[in-house]
Amino acid sequence: EMEGENGPTLEVTETDNYILQVYDNQCGVYAVSQTVQVNLYNEAVPVDVPDITNCDDASNDGIGEFDLESQTAAILAGQNSDGFTVTYYSSLSDAQAGVGALSSPYTNTSNPQTIWVRVEDTNAVGSNSDCFAASNTFSFDLIISGPTPTVSEINYDVCDDGSNDGFASFDLSSQDLLVLGSQDPADFNVSYYLTENDAIAGTGALSSPYTNTVNPQTIWVRVESNASATCFSVGTMTLTVSPAPTASMVPDLGSCDSNGDTLPDFDLTMHEDTLLDGQTGMTVTYHTSQADADTGDNAIQVPSFYSSNTPATIYVRVESSPNCYNTTSFNLLEGEEPVTTITTDSDEFEICDNTTTPLILTAVPGNYNASEVSIVWYEDGMTLSGETGLTLSVLTGGYYEVEVTFNSTGCTNIVGQEVITLENCVVPQAISPNNDGKNDNFDLSAFDVQKLEIFNRYGVLVYSRTNYTNEWHGQSDSGDELPVGTYYYVMRYQGGKEKASWVYINK
């Protein structure tokens, strides 16, 4: 019994079952008794609901999926989310009738499309209590703003300065069009970030120009639709500082066509070591114009075998990356081959087996000085290391060649000479010590002489020497010049052999 409630009306504040009893004042008993169930529901407060804007897909048809339930929190706006049920409808009448609720995710049927909201006390759902919020203003739009932007991931290379320290200033905004590719720059905004999270959040954009902190460095790019900030894509860009190449001056090349062709062949790569001067990782190309060298276009396909009229100019591009290069040039000139003749100190290209006295081969210049050329000697086709002069000392027979190259043009010529090994060398029977380079010495270098003694016709010892080769040229032990005549010798050689014979001094 509710004390004091004996009037014809009752104000209730909670859901419950209430009993109404009507008494007969004369009899003191109630004449009527009725039970009434009273349900009290909370009424939702309508709020302004933000629109949902999505990016279009590749079809660009203005149709897409929307997460309607993502709006629930904003619709309830701080009200008890457990006490209300939120449903979505494609028309106001459906929302007011509570029929045809849309499922989520929902695919729009037009662009834009209005969605109406019905908010109802959860306990009142299906009660036909009319205790709900659904009105013409309780709605929002589904909007497809445009195609999802794409990000072209690119490498941004710049040349280092003279310091070659790996750091440089990058004009990031200059890459916007490359990042967008075929997309209309009027429809999108491009920004750059240090991290992926910053790019996704759209916070902490880098200013341009930007100086890298490591080399190479990866930064992040955000491409955002101007129609909606929620319509964006992110990708990466690699910043690379390439070493600034140098292109050292190289000598001109001369045509060395001994046949006199009008189109001589050139090895344009001949001086590449000089060109690069120790640089590594460089790409070298050769061009017929400065413009092509600057753009890297129309490179000569086979630079090591290039035919050209002379004179001509070749332009060289040294590149560390497509945008980092240097150029130089050299000329193709009329040239000639070096002319060389090989001679010996004895006028004979013969040598005794096991000789200890070398035969001197001399490359006699015909049209050059030694300072103008580079020289390489070969024995039976093998390079003789360190032999780069005009003379070569040989102790064995074989085929000897000298390669002479003009330093200025690269023109090269090779001449050769066979040196014959004599199997049976003989002891000279005469010498003529007149300093004409012929038979001046008693040459026993082929015999490994341990000791030589020379006597005059009276048997007097006039000269003696151990470990003899070719030191006697008609002198006595005291250095006096001996007279013309016949002298007798005894030599001990080849580990114990002995030979006695005569030799004649002729002047």
C-alpha cells in the first residue's frame, strides 16, 4: 500500500506492477481491484551526427562499403550505451516505424546517400511504446569522395657537394608530381614524414628543403584527397646522396690504321683508368655530342671498337647515379704507329748455352723518343715483368718481342726477333781489342771458367784470373797493353775440365 496515495491520479517514477483498489465507504470493503503494469523508458536525445566519407575503389563508381556502427558512439553522445539500441534506415518512415533496419557494413545505393537513425530504450524495443528518437534531422550522409590515391615509390638521388660527406639538401616538393604519377595534382595533397605512423596520422610533416640524417634514408609519403582527409595512402621514398664523380682529363687518341682506311678503329676505353683516377662504382659512357653526354642519351654501343673519321671529338660521361655525373672530352686524331728496330751488341742474334754473359737486345726508335712511349718486352709471348726500357739483357734463346705504345695516341706496334741458342760454342781464336764492339774481348762466358791463365810465346804468365767470363782484352795482369802476337792459354772449366790452346791478338 502506498501511503497517502488515495486520489484518482498517481504519479509513478519506476517500472512496476501497480494495484488500484476502490472501496465502498458504507460497507468498508473494496468494490473494485485492478492490477496495472507500468513501464518507464528513457528517451534518447537527438544529436548532430557527422557524415561518413570514404574513398572510392579502382572502379570509381561512387559505390562502397560503410561501417554504420562506427557512428553509434557519436549518436549516443555520452548517453548510456547499454540502455539504448541504435538502428539505421534508408528512409525516415522506416526509421519511425522501426522496420527495414540496415545491416553493417552497408553498401550505398547512391552518392551521397542519407541514412536515418532510430535510437530507442533497449527495454522498449518491440513494445510499440513510441518511446524512440527518429526525426528528419536525426540523420547523416554516406559520401564517396573520390578514388583512393596511390603513391609511386621512388628513389630521389642528388649529387654530393665537394665534401662528399653523404649529406645534402633535398627539395621534397619537387618530387610531388613523380609521387602522384598520372593522378591530377589539383585533387591531392602530398606531404612527407620521418615515420610511417606520422604519415598515417598526418602529423609532423617534414619541411622542404630537407637535409638527410643518414645515407641512404627512407622517408614516408602521404597522398591525401583534397575532398576528404580520411581518403589517403602512404608509401616510401628513398633519399640517396651519390658521390660527386670526377672526370679527369685524358689524352687524345690517334688513329693507328696502318692500312690507311678512311674509318680507323679506336679503343675509346683505353684511358679509363686515368679518367676515373681510382673512383669505383661509376658508369662510363661515350657520346658524340656534349648534349648527349649531359642527358646520357645515344651512348656509343661498343666503345672499345669504334670507327670514326678523324679529326673528331668524343664526350665522356662519368655517372654515379642518373642525376649525378660529370663530363670531359678528348679528340680523335690522325696518328701513326711507332717504328722500332731490334739490334744486338754483337750484331748476332745468337747466344751460347749456359752463358753467363748476357746478350743485349736494343729497341732502336725510328720515329719517337723514349719519353714519348711506353715499352713492354715479351719472351715467347710472356710479359717480362719490370722490363720497360729500350734495352733487354737475355741469357737464353727464344723469341723476344718489344711492344712500343705512343703515350699521346695509344698507337702501338710490336716487333720481334728470334735469339738462337748455339749448342756447340767455340773458344775464340782471335780478338781485336780496338773498342769497335766486335771481338774486343776473349769471351769464354759460355764455359763456366773457374780459372784462366795466359802465357806469351816464351812461356811467361802474363794474365791470370779466377771465375773468368770475358775480362781479358789483350792486357797484362798489371794492365799493360800486350803486343800483337800469339798467346797460349790454359782454362779450367765446368767443374774440373781443362783445355789448353792459343789465341791471337790482332790490332
